[in-house]
Amino acid sequence: MFSPEGPSLRELAVQALSSVERGYDLLAPKFDHTPFRTPDSVLRAVASALRRTGVYEDGLDLCCGTGAGVGALAGVCRRSVTGVDFSAGMLEVARRRTGDAGPRIAWVRADARALPFRQGFDLVVSFGAFGHFLPRELPALFAGVAAVLRPGGVFAFPVVAPPRPGSRAYWTLLGFDAVMRVRNAVWRPPFVMYYRTFPLGEVTRELQRAGFQVELVALPEFGRRRDGSPRVRTVLARRPEAVPQPAAGTVNS
């Protein structure tokens, strides 16, 4: 399916009926031959935008998969790049791709919601992984990213403009999410993967609640829509010198 080297329909069905971790372990050898991999054009555009924002020493690719984003980070960060993912299968493919990269590139198996680092990075990026997190998980996820960034560090990720309501793409994504919700209601373990649970407005608010200063940067490589808005933007969320702590009694939801 997708290409001669890609997964078959049967393989995708087995993956979809597995947990997220097990599903990606199974898909890992053929993942780079599917549309789920972030296109190189997006990786290059984000890297270009980051080079215009400052100088970075140490970078982290959150939910790195088979390592495509790590390759882009290597051209942005001067000292080290780390890829973190909870799928052992995806990390194994990533290691094989990079070969003998020496100490400059490291791979860590960990859950993005419980990162085993503290203020070790100037830059954290993520590409195409946020559909695996439910909206209620975003506050803890963003707080965890803030904790691994040094003061002044940046959390960056691309966002694509949502499809126009009523368009073919709109109904495709709506249908996919509906199928996944039915699947998770009747089958265990759940496979969390949704396309419509990461709206930019709510994401920006959650980042600000986590203490980030948020800037949206258009990626000119992808042009603009008919209404003049960018087709693709990069979110640049900067950790200030001190992350404000929630007021006593305040609970993020």
C-alpha cells in the first residue's frame, strides 16, 4: 500500500488494532514509505525558519520516529541532537539510518509525557506527533517540554492550516477521526490518533498557560490560501528566563 515498499492493507489493519506503541513497532520498517512520515519539504522549511531565529547548541526531537526530524535538527544545532520516542522499533530504524554518527546524535526510549531530562536543551521540535495526545494531556505535555528547556529555549513545531469546511479534505479528516473514535470505543487497547484534536487557538492558550511566549511564523515555501492566511506556519514557543508557576489553587484542565 502507498508504494511497493510500503505496508500492505493487512499490515495496516494489524497495526490499527494494536496499541500505539506496538503499532509503531510493527510499522517501523516500512514507515518511511508511508504518507505518515513528515515530508522533507516541511523539515527543510522549519529548519530554515529556526536558523533565522537564533543559535542553538543542543536539540531534542520529541516523538522522533525514524529520525527524519533529527536529520533536520543536525543542521541547526551546533553541539548535539537527541531523538526521543517510546517505540523501540522506530528507534531501531533511526539508529540504522544514522549509522556511526558518534556522540553528536543520541537516541532515547521514553514517553513524551515523562521525559527523563531537566533543562538540557536549547531547542525542542516535534513533527506530526500531536494527534497521539488527547486534549486533556496537553497541559502536562507542554509543562514537561518547558522543564527540559533551558531558560530562553524554544519549542517549535509546524502547523498546517485546517481544511476549508465542506471540502474533500475536511470530510476525509472528519471521517478518519470518527472511525478512530468508534474503534477505540469497541476495541482495546486504544490507538490514539486523531487529526482534529489540536486546534491552533487552544494549543496557543495551553502553551501560554505553561509559561511560553508564543510566536507564529509563516513558512513562505508553502504559499498562502485564498483568504491570505499562510498554508503552513511554525509555532515558536519560547521559555522565558523563569517559567511562571500556576497560582495556588489553580488547576489546568
